[in-house]
Amino acid sequence: MSRAEYTARINRVIDHIGDHLEDELHLADLARIAAFSRFHFHRIFTAHTNETLKRFIQRLRLERAASQLHKNPGKSITEIALDCGFSSSATFARAFKSRFAVSATEWRQKVPYGTDSNPGKMNGKDGQGNHNQGKEFLIEATYLGPRQQHWRVEMKGNTNLEAKVTVRTLPAMHVAYLRHIGPYQGDPELFGRLWEKMCRWAGPRGLLNPPKTQMLCVYEDDPNVTKDEKLRLDVCITIDEDTPIDGEFGKRTLRGGEYAVAHFELLPHQYGDAWNAVYGGWLPQSGYQPDDRPAFELMLGSPEQHPEGKHVVEICVPVRPL
């Protein structure tokens, strides 16, 4: 069995854990998902992730809770604890303070959500944009219908970014992914290598069929909470549900639902500021709050096709009403 096959099997387990953090997760079930013997699975998982299975699950639950404490100020700490898979608020309180050295209440009060807590802080295209100082956000809202709203977002300052933001219902998407775990801030070469590897794999298999095939970068973790070396990034292409996958590539379904979709035309150094425009400018004035699904970037055009060499991107943030 190749190293790529081991990677793919462990990634299936990581996907399952991320989708079921609120549930009881048993070693035997996870070993079955990985198609490894339960007697050897734990050692294989630890060798691959540098964390024991128990520590990995605990870390993801705590990081999700820490992120929700900022994102969902109206939700009680007990509700968040139970939704993240903790058996009681007391168990959660002990684990949270052990991990973050402050109580959940202190954490919630420490950093207001919408300043730094966004994937753009760590976006690999630029490594900038992790602060809003000196930026002014102007929001204009126009209703297009009973279920859809449209905004123009303008960021004044050094960037002069403009975006069109709509809230709309996106369908579930089946994707093939190539996963990177580790830092990606300020590393456009990393993104280039990942996309090159994806295209070398997908092209000969007839899976690159624009405009039907969509290309995405999915960010699983909150970079204000997760350490750089544990951040998960998936570069993805959309596929049919029954498409066979091999090697180190994985297959997953991105859940549909309501998303804030912000349309940008960006130079490589502007990605972080674009994420800040959504989280720090649009979101606090929108009447929405982030949902628990991962945010992603939808690539609509390459810079080679743009007259100014810009990336045409839609930043998609899952939302629900406040």
C-alpha cells in the first residue's frame, strides 16, 4: 500500500470527525472508515497527524467552540459546549481553560468577532490583511426580493477594494480535494504547487471541464484559534458524486445552504483585505452571523484572462440570521 493511499484513508477519517464533532466518536467506527484494523489504526493515525486520536478530536471540538464563542454571541456557553460534543458544561469548562488558559467567558469578551477572526488573516496569496486599522467600511444595502439581498461593499484606505455581496442559497457540491495541513500565509508558491498537482491528476482523467467544473479553496479552521501547523486547506474541483478517486486525493460533499457571496477582482496581495471587507465590513451590518460550515473561495477566472492581471474570486461565507 502506498503512502498516498494511507493519506487518503486518514483524510476520510478527518472528514468524518469534522462532520460529526457533536456525536460520540468511537475508535472502532473510525477504524472501519479508514479500512484499517482497529488494533493498528490508532498508531497509524498518530503517526500521520502527530496527535493521538483522542487529542485530535478534543482539539477540533475546543477550536470549534472557541470560534463559535466569537461568531455566535447570542448562543449560551452551555449550548456551544453541547453542540461541539462535550458531555457537560463542567467538562467543557475544564478542557477549555486547560487549552486556552482563560475561561470561555473571558475568551468571548477578549476579542470581538469581526476584527481578525477570518481566513484572510492567513490567506496564502498575500499574508497581509490581518488587521482593520486605518480601513473604513461603507455599506449600502438594496433589497432585490423577499429572500435575496444585495450590498455594495467599499473599503477605503490603502486598498480601495469594492465588492458586490449577495446572500443566496447554494447547492451542495461534490468535490475532489487535495489537502494541505500547515501554514499557508504569504506562500503563493504553495497554492501554485497544490493547483498544479490537482490539475496534473484531474486533467488526464477528464475531470477538468470548464465552465461545468468549478475550482475552490476550502478553509476548515479559524486561524485565530488553530495553530499555523494545524491549519487545514483543501484545493478542490467539483465532480459528479460517483466519480472514482485514487491516490492521496479525497472526495467530500460541501453542504449547501445560505452563503454570503462576495464578488471581487483582486491582485495577489489583496486577498487578506478582501476577507476583512466581508468579515469586518459587511458582516456586522448585515443582520447575519457565520454558520458552522467552512468558508471557501470560488475561482472564477485566472489572472491571465484578466486585462489587469487580477484574480476573479467569490468569497463564500456560510451564514444564518442573527
